[in-house]
Amino acid sequence: MTSDTATTHLITDVGQSKRFLNRRRRETGLGYLMLAPSLLIFSVFVFYPFFKNFYLGFFRTPPFPGLPARYVGLDQFREVLTSDYFTNSFRVTIVFALLTVPAGIILGLLLAMVANQRLRGIGAYRTIFSSTVATSVAVASVIFGTLLNPQVGLLPWLGLTTNPSILENPKYALFAVAVTTIWQNLGLSFIVMSSGLQAIPDEIIEATEVDGARPWTRFWRVTLPLLSPTVFFAFVVGSIVAFQTFGQIDLLTQGGPIDKTNVLTYAIYKALRDQNEGKAAVLAVALFGVTLLLTTAQMRILERRVHYGN
Amino acid sequence: MATEFIESVSKPAVPIIDLVVSEEDRVAIAKRHRRRRASIAIRYVFLTFLAAIILFPIYITIVNSLLTPLQIAARPPFFFPTKPTWGAYSDAWNAGHMSLYLMNSVIVTVLIVTGQIVTATCAAYAFAFLEFPLKRTLFIIFLATLMVPFEVTVITNLTTVVNLGWYNSYAGLAAPFMATGFGAFLLRQAFLGVPRDLRDAAALDGYGHWRFMVRVAVPLARPAMAALAVFSFLGAWNQYLWPLIVTKDSRYRTLQIGLRQLRATSLDQVNVTFAGVVIAALPLIILLVIFQKQLVRGLTAGAVKG
């Protein structure tokens, strides 16, 4: 009797673990199957081209199509990365990021603060403040490009005029592209900052109101510190986006005048257009290097969220 | 600020208090009221001022699309279309190929959004509900894709697409974007919020993984799905570099590249360019008005813990 029950126990145990093993195996198969589509796309269009890019940098593209590319080791990297062309392009990219990112955040925050009050009809203002999210880079660029046009544009008529015209002026072209970009991103910046503001509990703000803190002090001492994760996020993501700016440049200045708006992405595009794959690849590696620093910061934030999630 | 607003609305209480306050106090109260009303007026003026600056480029674009090229070049300029002409719209729509570009943009965007939602849902489900070897490593690989800017892969991707025979086609426009590491991450977080008991209960009811995913997990993760949809929609719709280099004629050009073509046309058709801009912006404006809530969630999905 006792031995009997022991045997049945044993049998069911074996059966259970077998079933469990089967389930494990099926789950593993299913898991890989569900990841397969994404992994396929990533392998073909992210990882393969990423590594291929370094490889391409080792080969100099021949001056005439049809000739084989020549292996030059690190020579091309050294040559391109120390050239004035690259240094200029790199500087332009950084200046562009400095012109657009902080200004975008500050203006977005200003709009969010102004719209974050209980007034009748404030909803309409909020909609207007976020309206530029509906504009694409191309829409914004064509609008500003035409508005700045010396013959038909409104802005020259309003007195905003230089000689040569703003977009052809080495001094002002990048600034004009930056203003276009800031305007186009304003809606997004406003939305992000607003949601950050709304995430601050009302009680905290009310408590400081009761304390009699002046609005300015309240902003610096309470609101801004509580908003800092949002601002930090906007800063990192905004910088990444700024370093990948392309459409505005292509539509407004084509990298000119005299390469004054030749941001890295546009330099890559130009090298690619001239069928100089080797040079384009080296420039792309440089772009990756810069964004890597920024994305590492972004990953830190994401990672923290992963831990929260678990 | 909120309390001030409530006070300024609940004015009927004031006359009762008036009976007990002195003449001096009454003057002071009236002064304070006036000041408060002035401060509210100033706020509206400031808000309207900001709104006007932001809307000005859009407003002037709409006005110019309704003017003739001569009127646009006139000085002083027209700030209001006295005799609106709609010809620029039909020119942009037909001769400017905007109808074709619009259709191309819609097709490519639908392909990308659908593709991303499907691949991200599957991947996120695997990461959230299944156990298998190398899970953590694979998740890190997914996150690693976020570190590679598309511009870096563009050189080889162009060669790949040409070799696949997809140059100048919808497949070529959409294929590289059919998967998303960010989307998989976002949905995984949402799936992790689905109570474990629910999975056990569903298993007792004989639900397999597919049925549980479609019937339970996906509906529960709807806000995150909507956020991802909006996010990938905006990304796909606004693409510029890739459609520029992977298409060669108007048959497959998207709206954004179509605008580039319109901008290149001569100044005596500048009203057509403006009409093209309005046509290109309109679908997004309409969608944003309808899906404002999802939009805000989609855009802030990464910014604020949700």
C-alpha cells in the first residue's frame, strides 16, 4: 500500500516534470519565433550596415566608378577626420545644436508655464502652442524659406534683410535654419514640458504658495528641480535629434554658403551623392561617435525605468 | 493663480462684506479687484501675443496660398485674401503631383506603423511573458538598436535595398523601419503591468499564448499601443533623408520630398508652393485634433514615467 502510493507519486512527478520540460521547450521556441521578425529587420538594416560602415571606411573609393575600391587601412579615417572639411562640419553641427536645443527647451518651458494656469479659454491657447507638432521639417522649412525669400518673402519686407540675403549669408544662414528648427520643434517642446509640469503634485506648489515664496524663487527652488528629469530628457533627446538634422539644411541652404551650414549629416549625404562611399562611411562613424555619448546618457534613463518596471 | 481666479469669479459675496468694512477698506478692496482684473487682462494679452507669433508663419502661408503670385510679391503685402483664388490648390494637387505624394505617404506610413506595431507587440510579449535562454542578452540587443542613428546605416542600407531590387518602391521605403527597439521596450513595460494572476487564470481557461496576447494583453496595453502608433506614425510621416535617396521619380515620392520638388519651382508659381505646404500639413493637423490625447501620450512616452 505504502509502496504503491510512493510509486504513483513518482510516476506523476516524472510526468509533471516531463510536461514542464515540454512546456519550457515550447515556450523557448515560441519566444524565439516572436522575436524573429524584429531580429531579422535589425540584423539586415541596423547591425549589418553598422559594422559594414566601419569596414567601408577602410577602403578608398576610386575617383572613377568601375575601378575596385582600394584597401587603405586607417589612412582614410586619419585623412578625413583631420581635414578642415570635417572640422568645419563638426563645428557647424555643434553650433547648430547649441543654437537650437537650449533655446527650444527654454521657450517650451516658458510656454508651458504660461499655459499652466486656470484661465477661461486656456485650452485654445494650449492647442495653439502645441500646433507646430503638425508641421514636418519639410513644411516648416518651405514656409520659412519662402518667408525669407528676398523677392516674395515677408520677413525682408519687415526689415529682416541682409546683403546677401539671409539664407545666402555666411553670417546668418545657420541662425536662420536654427530659428526654423526651433519654431518647428516648439510644439513638441511645449507638450513635453507641460506634461512634466502637470506631473508635479499640486500640493507641493500650493504648499510653497502658502509659505509665501515669491514666484521667481518658487520657480528656481521648487518647479525647476522637480522638472529636472524632464528637462534632462529633453536635452539629451533634443541633442540627438539636432545632431541628425538634415531636412532643414537640404531645403534651405544645401550646406552653403561656403559650407557654413554643412552639418555632419549633410556632409554624409553629399559624399554619398558624389558616390564616395569611403568618405561617407568615415563621416558616419564620426556621427556615431558623437551620438554614442548622447545615447549612453539616454540609456541610463531608460535603464532606470527598466528597474522601476520590474 | 487658481485661487485668484475663483475669488474673481465669486464676486457676489463682496457686497455683504461691504456692510461691515470701512470706506477706506472699500477703496482698498476695489483697488485690489481692479489690479487683479488688470493682471488677468495682461495675462490674456501675453498669451495672445505668444499665440500670434507662433501662428504667424502658418497664417501667412494659408493667406499666400489664396493669393496670386503678383499679390504675394506686392508691397505692402496682403495680410488678408480680399479675393481668394483657389487655383493654386488644384495646381498643386494635379500638376504638382500632391495627390500622388499624399497617397504614397499614406501607403508607406500605414506599412511602417502596422509593421512596427505587429513586430513590437510580438517581441514585447516574448520579453514580458515567456522564459527562454538568452532573454536578457536579446533584450539588450533590442535596446542597442536605439544607439545606432539611422544616418549611420544609410550608406549600406541603400546598397542593400538596391540589391534586393527594392530601389524606388514602397518596399524599399518601408522595409528598414518595420521593427522598433523603442516600441518593443514601451510595450514590454505595458505588458509587465498586466497582473500575473490574469495569465494563470487565462491558462486555466485553456488560453494559449496567442489567444492570451490578442484577447487580454493587447487590450490591456491599449494606451501604450496608441502611444506607439502615434509615435511611429509621426516618425514615418515626417521621414526625409531615406525617401529622398531611395526614390528617383514622383511615382514613389512622399509628401515631404514632394514639397522639395514644389519649392524648386519658379517664383511665379510661389502660390502653388504655399498651397502644397497647406496640403502637406493638413492631414496631420486633422489627425492631431482628433487624437490629441493619444498624441500627447505618444510624444511624452519616453519623457515622463507613465
